[in-house]
Amino acid sequence: MRPLDRFIVEFDVALRSVAGGANAHRSVPVVSAGAVDHLTPSERQHAAGLMRINHVGEVCAQALYQSQKLVARKPEIREALNRAGQEEIDHMAWCEQRVTELGSHTSYLNPFWYTGAFAIGLVAGLAGDRWSLGFVAETEKQVEHHLDDHLEKLPINDLQSRAILDQMRIDEIEHGQAALDAGGMPLPDPVKKLMGIVSKLMTSTAYKI
């Protein structure tokens, strides 16, 4: 792909991440035939808040992958980040669709989340490919725990959101393992803790805004 074409594609992804309208390459996971949500208004509001958080996570994932691709040293690392990023686009589209189905909206702070994550991704990428991959692996590990927590907190009857998060969890585990297999370096504990603090700030804010 020519540089101009690549720029157009990446700009389109960035715009859709911030403004909405991401196009999934895979069909949204669905529950078994005949299964129907039976949610009270409060349950819908709670589920929408959780799925809004997950959508913000995918907005940040796009920013991270895009910035890390920009500074990746090796073409194979860049391609691996690109493949994972494509699946994250699916997650973003699924979450956006589900938030809408639940009668709510995605985060109004998406431009802020995207910009911050892009800057963090650049720092991780500039540290070198092995550290960049280690950052991916740790991010996916924290996302996995985050999804486990949401699967416990979802209303028991919200089968559709659960189906989406189940598939997302499978994909995130694969992304993290792929990053380690490609040579990712374990991050220092202080960096992991800082990532956790930032994640908590994001989740507590995105649930409502």
C-alpha cells in the first residue's frame, strides 16, 4: 500500500474511533436462537455503562495500535499489530452497536481517550519493538481481567452483551499471547501499576460520560 493510501486508511480508522461508525469485518456474536433480553430500565442503564466502558477500551486500543505501528522497527511487528488492530475494530463496532441497542450513547470523551492513548502508544513504540510488544501483552492481560469483571457484573439476562464480551475475551488473550511469542518483554511492576491506575480512571469516568 502506498504511503498516501495507508494514511487515508489510518485516518479513517481514527475518525471512526472518535466519531463512531466503525465497520466490523466479522459478524457480531449472537446468542442462541430464541434468546431474548428481559432487562429492566435500571439493568439496561447499567449494561449500557459497562458496554460504553468496553467501547472506550477499544477506542484506546485503536490509538495504541496505530501509534505503535508508526514507530515499529520491523515490518513483521508492524503487520502483527495491524492484524490485531483489525480484530479490535470488530470489537469497537460490536460495542458501539450494543450501546445503541441498549438505548444509550458512546463516551463523549472519546477524542480525549484516543489522543491520550495515541501518545502512550508512541512512547511504548519508541522504546523499541520488544518493549512495545510487552506493552501490548500487559494491556491485553489487564483487558482480560477487566472483561472477566464485566461478565460478572452484567445483568444475568443480558445475553447479547455477554456473547460479545466472551468473544472479545478470546481475541484479547490471543493478542497478548501473540505479542509474547513475538518477543515481548515483561514490563516493570511500576509501569504495570501505573497502567492499572490509568485504567481505573478511564473506567470510572466512561461508565457515566
